[in-house]
Amino acid sequence: MIRMILASSSPRRCELMKQIGYECEILPSSCVEETNPCRVVSELSSRKAADVSTKISGDAVIIGADTVVVSNGRILGKPADEKDAFHMLKSLQGQTHEVCTGVTILCRKDHIEETVSFSETTEVTVASMTDEEILAYIDTKDPMDKAGAYGIQGSFAKFVTAVRGDYYNVVGLPVAHLYRELKYFLS
């Protein structure tokens, strides 16, 4: 019989395994869960590129990317609903926060894969906003599919008072850095 090993020390997971009829060995992983926002997005971008790589054949350059907004040490992804968007925007107004984008380039050429991952961080300062301004912006539906509940390239731009770093990183792709990396792969 094959060994079944649970790579976790969680007693709840062990009980759940027993509940569905499996006895397993407990061997907790020493792998550290990532909390650094730039590493989180780099890891996610790498997973995206690797996933797409398994779905295609032949030579290709695959670019995976993921962006998060970080405010007061908290990662803000896409809002779950309008209430979540309101809370995110309320927390960003009158403050400076960071936008981290992770990018992975996976180049498959002549049956050889080469990968590079990097991240870019940009600081964004948002002006103070009234609740009415926040609600009006949410009514546009623009925040609902964006990390941090805003898109700098749209009507939210009127609330951005400063950008320190790559503007395009805030839009979702640090194009200058990506271009420099792509030159290596495409030369």
C-alpha cells in the first residue's frame, strides 16, 4: 500500500482525512508561507505562466502577471462586492500606498524552457475623498475588477495626487522593465 502523507500539522486536516476514510502520516512542511506582497505576486505570476505553458505546444514566450495593492501592510486584491470596494477605497483615501506587480516570462524554444520572474513596486498617493465621491466612483462599476478597487487610468485619476515609480505598473504591467527582460529572450 502506498504511503499517504499530509504535509501539514493541522489537526483539523488530519481529522478531515480520517472523515473521508484515509489514514495518513503527518509530516509538516518547513516551507514558509509567503507574506511579502512582491514575492506573493511573483509567485502567482509564475504559476500563471506555468499553467498556460502546460496548455500549449511548440515554441512560445508566455508572460504571467499579477498585481496587488498594499496599504498599511495589508494586501488588497479585487473587491468581493461594493461594500468591500467602499472599505478599500476608504482605507486608501488621504494615504500613500504601494502597488506591486509580479511578472514571469517563460520562454520555450527548441524544447528548452527558461524562466525569469521579477516584481515592480510603485507608490501612489490618493487625495482625501468624501463618502459620496467614493460611492459615485463605485457606481461606475470600474472598481469591481481591479486590485485595490481602483483603476488609475480611468476616472479615478482625479483622486491620484502623486505616483512615484512606474505609472504603467499601477495600470497592471511594468512595461519598461518587461521590455528590458524581453529583449534578452527575443535576441
